[in-house]
Amino acid sequence: MSTTTPDIAVGGPALPQERRLVTSIPGPRSQELLSRKAEAVAAGVGHTAPISAVAAGGGVVVDADGNSLIDLGSGIAVTTVGNAHPKVVEAVQAQVAAFTHTCFMVSPYESYVAVAEALNRLTPGDHAKKSALFNSGAEAVENAVKIARKHTGRQAVVAFDHGYHGRTNLTMALTAKSMPYKSGFGPFAPEVYRAPLSYPYRDGLAGAEAAQRAISQIEKQIGADNLAAVVIEPIQGEGGFIVPADGFLPALVDWCRANGVVFIADEVQTGFGRTGAMFASEHFGIVPDLITTAKGIAAGLPLAAVTGRAEIMDASHAGGLGGTYGGNPIACAAALAAIEAFENDGLVERAREIGALLTERFTALQSADARIGDVRGLGAMIAVEFVDPATGAPDAALTGAVAKAAIAQGVIVLTCGTYGNVIRFLPPLAIDDALLSEGIDVVADALAAA
């Protein structure tokens, strides 16, 4: 375990940047909270790490028992700038002291407009754009579909295999994976269809081939004249950090443009520096018509957005978009501070460095361990897919065992994938190399022992 306590270069309170275990995990105070949770919180609300968090910053989360865990999850890609980033804390405190809420639809305020202006400037493309703010990624996706339907006058929407878009009724319909997201919660919203994704590790298709397969299915089963929008994550999140083959996304965009279909990029998990670009769409040379964002946008406060071509965003009638808390002033203050950090603190470049370190380490492990079927991702969004070395079949049991063992040794990791056989690495960009390397060591030891 690390015994050094370096200053945190970007973000977070001055917590020692070390993995420290003073009790087993969960310790007695965490166990007490988990017992209370079991009594008070609905059983459907699960948890990954059995701890009671009391502080976090840089690359660590500290629990009530004094254990310090290495954070390789960032609250599912949310605390990208680092937990309790000083600029975010200062901005939030100032806003709380000024006012906490008016509802932007009742009494507008400057910070909402400033966030919209920043999103219009930062998202891909130099066309005229407008934005609308919401509370969560699912809400943003649902509103993007509303906007696309209003603009086109069409109803059908296409999502893709392995996609995840949220837990509301419409976004459950868009989401591909049944358990735990959809099972028993239907019926789902109609006029939602699914097309095959480019999954290079498993389908072996070039991007153009995979795109033609998807487009052919869309044309035959739905028809372009009936289709309002295509919704896709440029890199799948919950689906397993699947990076499509080169040419797949541009071919879809070209087809959408030719057929008057709105192309919606769901960048809820991939946005805001996570992939080593401000938005993952930039890696593929695509300009979405609409882009949805959330998670990393406000460094832990609930905020989401739809940003897109002004003529599409303006299709809705007045009052058709909004919500009581959408664009809350405290969340907007946090977002403006986080965006400033992304632009001025070298965090996008840091994401690339983190990605290179993760990829190098796990590719080296893969060469010696056939249970690692694939190492993939961009920037600080890297996944390892575990398989049966004899058949290549997904190995969810091994994946779960490795993740559980890593957490027990003080490293927070998250699993994902349609088959449950992927560990995803989403460290905060404030983590230092020594702590990140130690976290990888713990995961590697857990794999060796499994």
C-alpha cells in the first residue's frame, strides 16, 4: 500500500492519497449503515462497494471506519474532475448563499444561460446550436427523442444492441439489457427498435460492413420515412465500453443526413474529457445533430443537457421542454466550475495519460493470461473483457470474483457488459500515477488468485 501523501494536483480535499485498510471491508461502522440501509431503503437500490463513505478526493474514497479505498469508478464517471474539486466547492458555496432555486421556467437566471452557452461552444460542430438543461442522463435522452419526434413529425426510434440509455420507461425501451434494468418493469414505450452494433472483438466486421448490416435492417424493418432518430453511445457504457470499428459511426451519420433522420449521440458517460477528447464523437470525426450529456458535467451535482442544431432544438413549442429542477442554479454553478477545470487544468490530456497507463498494463497482463479476451477503450475509459480461454465465451463468474476481491482489498471497480463479463475503469482524472498503478496491481493480484 502507498504510504506517501502527495498534494492533490487537481481536485479534492487534502486527503492522503493512499490505499489504507484499518479494518476488513466492510468495517463495523459501514456494516451498521448497511444494516440501516436494508431496513430503510428499497431492496431494488443496490450498491457495489460495501462501505459508508464519509470523504473523497483525488483518487480515494474514505469510509466511516477509516479505510481509504482507491477510486477507479468516479461514481460511474461523474467525479471526473475529482471529488469535491476546490473550484466546484467554492462555486457551489457561493451559489447556495445567494439562492437555491427559483425554477428557470418561472424566474430565469444567468448561470443556466451560461451553461447553455458553454455547451453550444464546446460540443462538436460549428453550426448554430441551442441547449436545454435537465436533471439526469435518462431525462436528457428522453427529451432528445421528444425533440427529434417533434422536428421530424415521425415516431420510430432506433437504438442499438448493448446500449444503455436509462431507467425511465422510454429509456428502458431504448436500453438493451434486461437484467437488472428492464425485467418485470414493462410494458415499455412503443415505436422503439433495435439494430446490431459494431462489436469488433465479437463480430469481426469492418466498420463499413457493420454499418451496412445495421442500415439494411433499419430500412427493411422500419423504413427511413418512419424514423425520427437514431440514438447511440459513441462508445458503449454499461454495454461493455465497446468501441465501434472505424467507419461505423460516420456511415450511420451519413445515412441519417441523407434520410432526414436525427442522429443523437448519447455522451452521458463519454462526455467531458473522459475519453481523452472533450466528447467521444470527436474521435470518430462525427458531428451529431443532438448530443446528450450528464454525469461529468457538474462534478457530482445532478445536471444534464440536450444540445443540438438550433433548428431542431427550436422545434418544440414553448413550455414543451423543462422541469421543476432542470438547470438548478447550484448544479449550474458546479458545471461552470467543472467546465473551467476541463478547459484550463489539462484534464483532457490527463485522460489520455491515464488511458495509456491502463492499456499498457492490462495489455501486458493479457499476453500472459488468456482469460483476458479484450482490452479496449479510449482515454480514462478502459475496459477488460474476461472470457473462458478455451471457448471465448463470456466469464461473468470470474469477472464478479475479481471485482469483489479488489474491493475487499481497497480498490473500487465496477463491472458492466451485456454478459456481465467486463470490468470498467473510470478513475477520476485527479488520480496520480502511483495510486493508479497500485490499483491495477490489486486487480491483477485478484485475477491471479481467482
